[in-house]
Amino acid sequence: MKKNFLGALAVTTALSPVAAMAQTEVQFWHAFTGRLGELVKAQVEEFNASQDEYVVVESHKGNYSETLNAGIAAFRAGEQPQILMVFEVGTATMMSAEGAIRPVYEVMAESGASFDPDAYIGAVKGYYTTTDGDMLSLPFNSSTPVLWVNRDAFEAAGVDPDTDLSTWEKVGDVLEQLKAGGEDCPLVTAWQSWIHLENMSAYHDVPFASQDNGFAGLDTELMLNGPAQVAHLTAMGDWAKDGKFIYTGRRNEGGANFRSGECALFTESSAGYAGIKAEAEFDFDVRPLPYWEAVTSEPQNTIIGGASLWVMEGHDPEEYKGVGEFLSFLSSSDVQSAWHQNTGYLPITAEAGDATRAAGFYDENPGTDIAVIQMTAKEPTANSKGLRLGSFDQIRGIIDEELEAVWAGEKTAQEAMDSAKERGDALLRRFESANQ
Amino acid sequence: MEKRVTFRGWLLPLALIAPQVIISAVFFFYPAGQAVWQSLFIPDPFGLSSQFVGLGNFEFLLSDKYYRASFVTTAVFSTLVTLCSMIPALFLAVIADRLIKGSGVYRTLLIWPYAVAPAVAGVLWLFMFNTRVGVVAWYLSQLGYDWNHVLNDTEAMGLVVVASAWGRISYNFLFFFAALQSVPRSVIEAAAIDGAHFWRRFFTIVLPLLSPTAFFLLVVNVVYAFFETFGVIHTITGGGPQQATTILVYKVFSDGFVGQDLGSSSAQSVILLIVVGLLTVIQFKYVEKRVHY
């Protein structure tokens, strides 16, 4: 982080005399380190080399929450960057911050950069678009949950690795067989609220919250204690009790258990691809997220997680032109297909997906297109467009706590979700009154 | 007659106390005042608008049964951290004090953990007790005990207490050790001649003479447990499972810096300030009476 910062500083210092002459500087704050950080840097360098009017300066500001905090603190001090990366959970916070943000569709219209809102995949852009269809922030890295299968573990437990895992009913039977076959960790998950509540709701086309999951207004209430969600969590709770579902933590701790070969099934983001491919010393494959046949005969689409790029208020028109050019560059098919193939994140435009398919990437890396198919198979409904809830980071914390009570067998799924609703609604009311 | 130094005029005394007053004002009074002021509002994160709610934030907090439960969690946590960091420290100091040779080596080794930042200490302990790769968790499983602090409240609490107390033992050790050195040998020797054995000498002579140090450490350790342990909790449990390890200061952090709810976070800081203030007053009023200087 320090190195990055110093690097950015060096770049800024080195370029500032030039910038004063001709080039306009655009600050871009993001949350990526490691491989992802390198890829972002490469994108920025490519953009800077492609033209000589603007210079984008990227800086890493910590994890998602820290980056958002840095942006907020900077805005309060009048030092905000032009572009800030904000994770999907912070969307409602940013949206309500009128006067702090400049919607992307406005920036693009004013800058004159090429911008076609229809080029973006509906389920991806929907998360960041108003109910009127105006895109507020540019989707950057988006992923969606899928089911990862350790084929070797299936074989060791005497279960056919090609067995049908499309529904949770079938997965339930398989978990039973895996357990009977001596598997100690049949199922593990990452991001439990995102996968087993938020996505579960969208996938079965049931609301997670009222007012179109918060898209239609701040007076939204949680509806995560509905029968579909409770049935799913009850089943998961039973599996946890029988040692068929192993709980490892609130974030992606389960990834380590799966990558080491300890667990047979893993529900995790499609962006887990890079890590699993690099570390797994077993045969694995990717399946679509299972659905409950009892709830729906055909699943809706899943929703995304990840981050988008917000443009902050308070800069010169010339700088916004540079922002427009850069965002347009990021949306280009070449940049997007490379990003998609390198990271496992979804392409944000349909064109980038097609280009990836045409290049034969999906044939060489089977399963990498499952996330794309799962997201785009159906036109999103009001229940599957995404979530827009204030204080959502805290609400996820509450959901995590209540889920832990279910996994520990201290509460029934219904009790836990009723309590999550009550506690979450209190926060939503607070957010509503703070943003009136 | 008492000898007093008097200054002529005001300038010199003012100049002499100025650094301390300025530091306290800038780093304590100003932020504390800000916290009190902000606790009366529900601001939006960007500071664009702010709504005056009077004591609304306090009402919201105190009507939340999870927030009230966090008081109990904090009380349990700070009591355990204080006990677990003071008793072993005293024991180690007594043992090290008895050593004739090599006490310098032990002393140095025992002070080391204090150099480890709480967050780093948290990660170290987490590694040892990690349910999958942790050494201690593995040994426990060999003994047939299934360690799982991710879901078990008691184990989670135990782990954060140990991780928080560990580095603190060094700090307490230093103070106890120094205090032990200043216990007059003649008194102990006199008692020894009278036939008092080691532990009797310890409880009737040494311990009372250590009481000012112990009292000081009690205050300091309670403050430590209240305010400085959030790094440990953040890295090990994140306040979970459920809310088993969500202490007051951790909630201040997570509501303010994760939830962007600055109003509630400020109100919590104010409550915390009052609680610690009260505790310190109680300690000075009641515990100090039993301290012999």
C-alpha cells in the first residue's frame, strides 16, 4: 500500500509540470491489491499511453470499506478524487449523496465520449441504474455466485462427480451420500448473506425487501423472512447440524477449506476462479447455483457482487471529459474481455462476452461461462435487479449474526430471520431519516 | 514551614503548562467536544446535511437490546482481560524477582510481547487456533476436543481475552517487577527470621506494599480493555459469533467506520466516555481506600 502510494506520488510529481502544460489529471481510487491491483494498473497505463490529453493516476486506498471511507473523508476535506471505487453494498449510500456524486450518464453525456447504456448486460448495470434507466455508476468488477465441485472428493466418497446438482433437493441427497462416504466437509460457503439470502431471493424471484428491493424508495422494509428464504435456511441449518454443511466464517474463509481439497462442494463467487485454478491440486468444475424445485420450476437470474466506479462532484469540466474518456475506454470490448478472462469477473458488456466466446476461451476453460449464462438467461425482474438498501453493510452484519444462531442451532430459521428483519428495519428507518 | 516556590507574574507559569494544555485541548477536549456535539445529530456520511435529533441517538441505542447486551459483554470481557493480564504478570514478576542469576534474560523475554501491536497479536492467536490450520486447534482435536470459535461463544470470548491479555502481561510484569525491587529487604528478612514462609511473607508483606502499583495497573488495564482491544477483536472474531464478542468500543468502530452512522457512533463514544469516567471515579473512591502508599 505504501509502495503504491509512493509510486502514485512519484508519478504525480513527475507528471505535474507536464500536466500543468497540457495534460489533465484524473485521480482514480480503488481497492485492489495483488494480481487485481496489477491488472488495474495495466489498464490505466494502457489508457494513458493511448492518448496524451489526460493522465489517470490510480491509487490503492485499502479494502472496500476503507476505500469508501477514504473517499468520504476526502470529500469532507474537499480533496475527493474524480473516480472512486465503491462496493455494491455502498450503492445506496452513494446514491443518496446528491451533491457529492455526479451520475455517470450525465458525465458521459457532457463529455461527449462514446457511451451506449444498452451495451451493458442488464443484470449487471441494473444494480447501478435508477428505476428510470439512468446509469449512476459504471459497473467495474462484478461477479455472481456459482457452485464449485471438487470432483476428486466426490470420487473418494464414492459419488459420481457428474451427478446432477441443479437443485438443492438433489444437492441434499448428494450431501447425504458424501457424508455416508466418509466426507467430513460436504458443503462450505463464502459470503453467506450474499449467496444464501440475497441471491437466493433473486434466483427464486421472491423479494428481499419491499419497494422493489429498495430501488423504488427509501421507505423499504426487509422481507427476508419469507417462506422461501426460511425453507432454504432451515434446510441449511439441518445440514449444519448433521455436519453436512460446515460453517467457517462470515467472509470467504471457506475458500481455504475448498482450495486445500478438504471440502466437496463450495458456494462462492465466480471470481473465485483465479484462486481456485491457481491453488487446487484436484479436479474441479463449476456448476450453476442450485435452486429449490419446490419453489420454482425455473430459476430467475442471480445478482451481482463487486464494485462500481462513482464520479465525484466538485471538479473542472475538463477533468470530467477525461473521466468520460477513461470510463468509455474501460467499457471497450477488448479491455472488458481481457478483464473477464483474467479474473473470473463478469464482462460488463454483452459484446465482451461474445468476443470471449469467439476467442475460444470458454471451450478451453469449461465452466467459466456459467456465471454469464446464469446472469443473462432471463430478463431481471423487480426482485432480481439487485438490492439498494441503506446501511447495508451493517444489515449484512446483522444477517451474519442471525445466521450464526441458525448454524449453531440456537434459533430456528424463522426466528432468526424475523429478528434480522426487525433489527435491519430499525437501521433502514435511521437511514431514511438521515437522507430525507 | 513548608517551602514554596512562587513565580512572579503569569507568563512563565502559563508558558510552562501550555504544552500539556494545548496537547490535551487538541487531542482530547476538541475531539471529545465534537463527539458530544455530533451525538445530537443524524448526519449523512458526506456531511452534506445533518438533522438535529436531540437525544434521539441515545434513545435509539438504549432501546436496542443488542446494545444493552453489549454492556454485559464488555463487563465480562474487561474483567477477564484485567484478571488474565494482572495475575500471571504478578506471578511471573515474583518468580523473576527470586532469581539470582539470569533474571535479566527472563525480563527481556517477558517484555517482548508488549512490542506486538494488538491487531498483529490477534492474527498470531488466530493462526494458532484457526479451526483448519491452527496448531493448537489440531492438538485439541487429537485430544478429542472439537475447537470451533467461529460458532462457539465461549471459545470465541476465551480466545479474544487471551489474545488481548497476552501482550498486556509484559506491561504489567514490568511494573510489578519494578515495584518488587523497591520492597525493603529488611522487612522481608525480619519476617523470615520470625519464621514466616515465602507465601505468607508474600501475602502479608509484599502484596500490601504492591497495592499502589496494583491499583494503578487496575485502572490502566480496565481502560486498555475498554478502548484498545478492538484491533484484536477485529482480526479474530469481528464481534461474532452472533454478538458474543461485540464490546462497546468495537461497536463504535463498526457503526462509525463500516456503517457510516456517525451520529450513533458519536453517541456511543459519549456513553463509553461516561462509563469509563464513572468506573475510574468508583475505583478511586472505593478501591483506593484500601491501597497503602
